[in-house]
Amino acid sequence: MNVLRLRGAAAAALAATTLLGGLGLPSAPPATAAETPPAARGAAHGVPGGTLAGAAAASGRFAGTAVAADRLDDPAYARIAATQFSGVTPENAMKWESVEPERSRYTWDDADRIADFADANGQDLYGHVLVWHSQLPAWLNEGDFAPAELRTLMTDHIAATAGRYRGRVDRWDVVNEAFDEDGTFRDTIFHRALGEDYIAEAFRAAHRADPGAELFINDYNTDGLGPKSDGMYRLVKKLTARGVPIHGVGFQSHLVLGQQPEKMRANLQRFADLGLDVVITELDIRMDLPVTRKKLLRQAAEYQAVTDACTAVRRCEGVTVWGFSDADSWIPGWFEGEGAACPYDEAYRPKPAYHAMRLAFTLAGWRSGPPGGRRMS
Ligand code: 9MR
């Protein structure tokens, strides 16, 4: 939950937490050493008491992580997610197949749990995702619906999901991965039935369901300049000119070590110049296994470069990593022989990438004025 959407005492309490975070102090009371798992103790090394969330707040941004509802049962996992990060995105729990596995039978437990976690820890909640061709329930994917019926299914789904979390989700991925690599529209059940207008319709439905949420379109391989990013640029320019309620663009940033996107900062800036906010939404940087010290250091430099690209753009609101630990990452299951993509290792110890990201936020905070506004002589 964003400070802007809180009122009264809740806002004051959160402002105090944010201020503490900005000073590099943990936002939750520290546990005693005896009850702190070794991995979490490791997380506190570096600047005493410092956190990624605190460093990001000092630069006026959030540091987020994707979370899996069932992993919140693990105290070490929950503690890092709660204390190091100021934003959470449900990795799978809000997807259509998760919330409506059978037609009209809704299962909100996991999504509710993550929303409650975000509230309890004063974190931003990034809703993911309303309209996406993947992870659709079978009844929808394999159904044979006339265009008008599919349109109603889509807008009803948005009304149900965004409506349920109205006032609690700060940002929604309304449409995800709408483009092919050449910048043309991806062939999906929505595009096939409704053409490109499904996108504007989805945004209007999301705005009706939760008028206070910031509405994003999100994609991968749009992080740097290139044909896919050009396709996204053309679309969002058109949508904003037509007055469609779209407020931001998400750049997933599922990156490969040694293959940094072309001119990421310039790319983020051109979207910001359209009057839109931008967020790095799903950052990870995978490598060929085995891990070496050299690869970890290179990965750190690349995490730093991505964070720098965000902090160089005034309208970049934050960076979310797609899972904080290599133990929970989607990468090994999808890319054989690759992994180690996250800022924490499999034992929940911070890697060089963690420190690089935190340093990048910290320095960005100093560039915009030292903590507490002290004047340097
Ligand atoms: O991390 C998610 C993984 O657990 C799922 O199995 C997968 C299914 O498609 O989705 C992963 O998350 C994706 C995200 O929702 C959208 N952008 C790409 C992410 C990685 O595939």
C-alpha cells in the first residue's frame, strides 16, 4: 500500500517507517540473535541495520520482490521478504488460473494471504496480472467463445479481481506480454477475438474496478531499445493520446548475464517522457552454471547498472526482483543448465548482486541530497 493511498494514523505510521527506512534502519523491530535464522543474520551484514528497502526509499523508490504464498510459511523467507523489501508482487497467486480455476469458482486464499502480508508490513502491493495469454484456466483457454462473450468474460474477470483488491493494490499489470519480438501484436485468444482494442477495454475495466490503482502494461525484451520496445512505445503513445486510463509501463528485465539491454536508461526515459511512470517489474539475471566468483561479480555490476537505469529516470518508481533467492527462482525449471539469477543465494545469503543493488540505490539517494537533508561542506 502506497502512502498516497493511506489516510490518517495509518499514513503517519507508515511515513515514520519510511523515514526510518530512509535512514538505513530496519522497518521491523530486530529479532534477537537466538531467534534469527542464520540466513537472515547474513542479510543484515554490510551497513549495520541497512536494508534494500531503506536504500531504495532514500532514493524515493521502492524495492520489491515477487513472493509465493506457500513460501511465506518459512520464517527465513518471510523475514527477508518483510524487512528487505518495500513492495511485493504475487508471483502466481493473482493469475487467472489461480483465482478462477473452474468457471465461476473463485479461490482467493493465496492472493488474500499476500495482500495481507503487504498490509501487515506496510509494503506496496503490485497486482499481477489481469489479462495475459499464459496461465489461463483450461475452461477459458480451451473454450470456444464468441467474441462478445470473451469480451464479457475478460471484463468480468477484471471487475472481480481488481474489485476484490480495490484500494489495496497500488499498481496493476493490466495487460502482460501483448507483443511478439518484432513489435507486432501477439496472437492470443484476446487479440484473435477482439483485435487490438482488447487492450484499451481491459484498461477501462480495471479503472472502473479500482479507480485509485496505477495501471500498467508489462512485457519482457522491451527493456532496451529495439523493435519490440518500439511496438510498445507506439501502443502506449496511442493509448495516452486517446485518453485510455494507462499510467505506467513495466519492464520485466529477465536478463542473461553478459547481455545487458541496449540503452536501457534512454528507453525508460522515452516512456517517461510520454507522461507515464515506469517500473522494473521482474528483474533477474541468469547465468550458465556452475557459479563462479567472476560471474557473481559481473552479475553484481549488471544489477547495479539496471538499478542505475531506474534511478536515473525521475519517473522510475522502483525495481522488483522476480524472487529474491536462487532457492525459489523460476529459472532452473525453465532454462536447463542456467540459474543463480537472484540477489540471494540458495541458503538465503545476500550475493554481490544484493550489495550492488543496495549501493546503487544508496548513491542515488545521495545524488538527490544526503539523508536528512544535511548540508555537506
Ligand atoms: O515465475 C512464474 C513461474 O512460477 C510460473 O511457472 C510461470 C508460468 O508462466 O510464470 C512465472 O512468472 C512469469 C510472470 O508471471 C510473467 N513474466 C514472465 C515470468 C517468468 O516466466
